Amino acid sequence: MSATPGRGTNSNSFRLALGGLGALAAGLGIGRFVYTPILPVMVQALGLTTAEAGLIASANFLGYLAGAIVARSRHIRGSRRTWLLMALAVNGVAIVAMGATTALAHHLMLRVIGGGASAFILIFASALVLDSPTVGDEASSVHFAGVGFGIIISAATVALLFYFGVSWRWLWFVNGVTCILLLAAVASLILDDHGAPALRASESRDRLPLKLRLLVAAYGLFGFGYVVTATFLVAIVRRSQVIAPLEPWIWIVFGVSAMPSVALWNHLSSQWGILNTFAVACLVEAIGVAASLIGTAVAGVLLAAILLGGTFMGLTALGLSAAYNLSTEDPRRIIALMTAAFGTGQIVGPGLAGLMVDKFGSFTAPTLAAAISLVIAAILALCIRARKINAL
């Protein structure tokens, strides 16, 4: 079975997928990940401590988790398109506002708000695209490629502006305006909401069936395993004089690897099944995470960036598509639950990794923990598959 329901594609589905691409580029590729390339400039200009920089990152993760929980609420009703466009507007304004203040408290508040908007964007854009009766694998691949596209845009923009000596404020301003322009594009591409399916009475219970509980757990472990290396890869590069000049290029490599990854993993899933492919992708990502341990070598860092970038959006697409296929209720609810599990993993990951680094003096222990969590996620996916659930 393919990574998305088998429904032929047409011009309308491709238009919808392009809208999804723009939404994910703005909300995640830029909204969530632009902080990474801007961080070194902000630290230097504002004299931020490592702890303060980490707090700002954690604030975004916290907002992402909160946004996922709120988006799942039955009180969030009405047009999914409207909620998506409002979240995109909040995302763009929050990014612009980051450059308008130097107060740590303001930065924390804005990243919490931006994180919540990012979660809404992922959930509502993916619900619209995956639930469209005309969307197939190609359109789904275009939609999820938006994250890599946004990372490339933000990384290239920051590198170019930094080259010309632009202040950190303008790094936020320009990326925020880019998000607002993408909002206009999304609004012109996603013209309506075909409506959410009714929630069945048997599905309104809080307790999920075992198949979905295992999948949610696997997705949370993926969030933990991915975020440890994604958070510290640039720090590892920066600590080595040998590979420090590669710092801006590593993030671009990460984004370039992400763009075609969904199409690749979707193709493989059509041959192997979604859950088998999810397990394989987890194992490949575990190898990429482990490769970062040889961070003083160019080959190790590049391998980590390629394998991590080449799997994290593929795993996102596979996980959300599997959840969609295993659930028959409004896809927003299960996508929100999966996103909340991922958000929990990415909140726990950096904090636990920091404690391990302080205790053991290196990134070895947290990196191994991240790799092991990905292996366990693969095992859980195979357990669902072994039970022959829904032929996934």
C-alpha cells in the first residue's frame, strides 16, 4: 500500500499539494528551523548564554506541543482552511517580531506562539491534503517536501544576508516577510475546505486502539531520536576547528536532503508497505545519528546531515499517513495526537541530552540514546505490521 490513500491525482490535487508545500515551508521549514542558522549571530550580538539560547529553542518546542494538544480539541471547529491561514499569519508576525525586541522574555513568548502556530500549520495543512479525495502519492510528496524547501530558503537567506553584514534583526524580518508572502500563495492555492468526516460514536472514546497507541509511541521515539542530533549537530560542527567552516553548508545539505526524501520513501512504501518502510527509515536515521559521533571528520558530519535530512520528513510523512490509514475519524485528531507525541519527544530530547553531556563530558551518551530510541521505534512499527493490521 502506498503512503497515502490510493486516489488518482489531477490538477486540483496538485494545486492543493502546492498549497501544502507553501504552508509547511513557512510554518516548519522557516518557522521552526530558521532559529538554527540565526542563533550564532544572535548569540554574538546579544551576548546570549548557552542556557538562554537553549531556553529559546525549548520555548518553541513547548509551543509546538501545546499547539498540537489544542488543535486536537473538539472545540476547534469550522473551516480547516481558515485555521490554517490564521496560523500562517500568526507564524509570520511572530517571526518578524523576533527581530523587533532584545528582551529574552519577549523572545521566549514569541517562540512559544510561533511553535503553537507551526503545530497548527502541520496538522491542518496535512489534514486538508491527506483527506482530499483526489490526492495521491505524487501530491503528498510535494506537500511534505515543503519543510525541506523552507529550510533551504531560510538557510540560503541567512547565509546571504550574513555575508553582506546584515544585522540579526533583519535575518528575522526578511524571513518573516517571506512567510507572509507564502501565506498569500497558500491562500490562492487552497481555495476551499471539502469538509471533515463526522466522528463516529465508537471513535469518540479517549482510549485509542492498540495499533494506534503503538504507532503514537513509535512516532514519539522518532521525535526524541531525531531532535537530539538535529539540535546539536551544528554545535558539534562549531566545536571543531577542522570542520567549523562547514557550519552554514551543513544546514543547507540537511534541507537539500529533505526535499526529495518524501518522494523516495513514498516510492519505497508502495513496494514494502508503510510500516515496513517506516521501520527501515528509522534504522537509516539511527545510522545517521550515530555518524555524528565522528563529528571531527567531514565525512561523518556530512553523512549525519544527509541521512538525518533524508529521513526526518520521510518518517513524518510515513507516520502521519499510517495514522491516517489506521484511523477512520477526522484526520485532524490523530494527526494532532501524533504531533503531540513528537512534540513531547523533542522537548525531552535536548534537555536529557544536555544533562548527559554535563555528566559524561561528550555527546556520545545522548547520541547513542537517540539512536537506540529510533531502533525501538522501528521495532514497534514492525510489531504493528506483524499483527497484519489493515494490511499496512
